[in-house]
Amino acid sequence: MNSKQLTFILFTALSFFLTIQKSQAQFGGGYGGGGYGGGYGRQGGGIPQAAPSSPPKPAELDPEKMANDDTKWMTKKLKLTEEQIPKIENANINYAFIRIDFENEIKKILPPFTEEIRLKYRAKAQAIRDERDKTIKALLTDEQYQIYLKKRTD
């Protein structure tokens, strides 16, 4: 595994953990607080907060968008044939759902993040990438696959 891949994996994991931490820290962090002055059974005071709503799903966690973006990139850069496009699209959507499941699994990990945990999830991430590469390789020509590998690491 090269340093770019390792940096990407660590950055991705750290981003998830920081996102979770930030969401819990806003407006009382889920400890019964309604934000600024409310919470813990107290009435009144503070700034009233709107009813909680579920935030929109970020684009990077939308598997259909992820798969579509990957397929567009591959169609353009690898000059996919009309026969390859639906197969690549299917592989990309499958990978996107696997990636989302993996990211959600990582989000459930609570600190401290031991070296053992890091190594476990790094190995699992690598196995997921290897499986995707194996699937993609079977759908591409040798020339396309070499371009895919080169562009993916850039």
C-alpha cells in the first residue's frame, strides 16, 4: 500500500469520526438539551430550537451518485464500450453500497482507536478495494485496466 492510499484511508476514517463528534457537540449534544439554555428538565429560557429534522444525505454518502460519478469517470477516461458501461455501472453501484456499509461500520467505533482497530479496518478497506479491482479487471481490457490503475492512484 503506497503512502497516498494510506493517507486517504486515514483521512477518510478521521473525517467520519470528526463528523460524528461535531454533530454530537452542537446544541447540547443529545443530553436532553434543546440548545442554548434548555435541557435537563428545565423549562423556558434560551433560544427556542426548531423541531429536529433529518439532515439531507451528503452527496458523498449517496451510493447512486457515487456509482454514477465513478461510471462517468470510467466511461470518459477508459473509453468504455456500450457493452461495458452497464456492467461497470452495476459493479460501481455494488461497490458504493459496500463502501457505505463499511463507512457506517466505522462510524460506530468508539474511541480509543487502538492500533489493533486501525489495522483491522485498514485491512478490511484494502480487501474491499482488492475485490472491487478484481471485479473491474474482469470487465476491462488489459489496456483499460492499466489506465484505471494509473488514474486511480493519481
